[in-house]
Amino acid sequence: MIKVCAVTGHRHISPEKSIDIHCRLNGEILLAITDGYTHFISGFASGIDLEFAEIILKVKELIPNISLEAAIPYRYRLEEKEPKFQELLLKCDNINVICEEKKSNCYFLRNTYLVEKADRIIAVFDGRKRSGTYQTIGIARKKMREIKFINI
């Protein structure tokens, strides 16, 4: 049975906290691998999602049996011009587009997808109650998923 780990986190992390968060995220990813997780899913939003994907791809150079999936909320997002986004996307093992067109609930559906597929969620969270991260944590709690918090 494949064990799946996904990430949720904020798009903007203050520069003074970014190194600490990066190290802690890296540690949670390595812990997940030690715990037998081999498939990782990122929602590919700016910030934590892309950092997660970047770490997974670096680790994959040393541990090639792990895989990375991009869960893209809507098809037009694939045309994102940010070079880092495109570079990481090209290296994914698979890409799953949740909605063909951008709708008001695309992000909710993407977040639900992440939780439904994952056994463990790594949540980089600052306590804000009005965010996609908070929403994803709520879905994960309802679905009784394991959540590893990295508090900002």
C-alpha cells in the first residue's frame, strides 16, 4: 500500500522566518519518508506548496522511489509564467487538474482532493482562520487525517 503525504501552507512567509520554516519542512518530509511515505502531493500554489515540491525533488535525487504529484486547481493555472513553477511542474511524476475552468470552488475542490488522497498532511500554519490552509486543516480533521503542524 502506498502511503501519501500532502502539504498545505501559506503563500507568504516573512523573510526572517523562511530559513527556519524551510528547515522544519525539510525535516517533516524526511520524517515522512522514514515513516514509509513514498508519494507526495503539492497544490502548487506560490509559497509553501512550491517549496515543498522543490524539497521533494531534491530528495528524489537521492531516493528515486518517491514520487511528486501536482494538484492544480484549474487548467489555466498550468500556463503560470513564473519560471520556478514551470521548472518544478516539468519534474513532477504526474499532474492532476481538478477543474477544467476557474470557478469559485476550485481551490476548495483542490484542497479536498489533497486531503482525500493523503494519509498525512503537513500544515505550515500561522493560526489565521480565513485561509485555504485553515480550510484544508478543517477538511483533514473531519476526514481524521494525521496532521503534522509546523507553526509559524
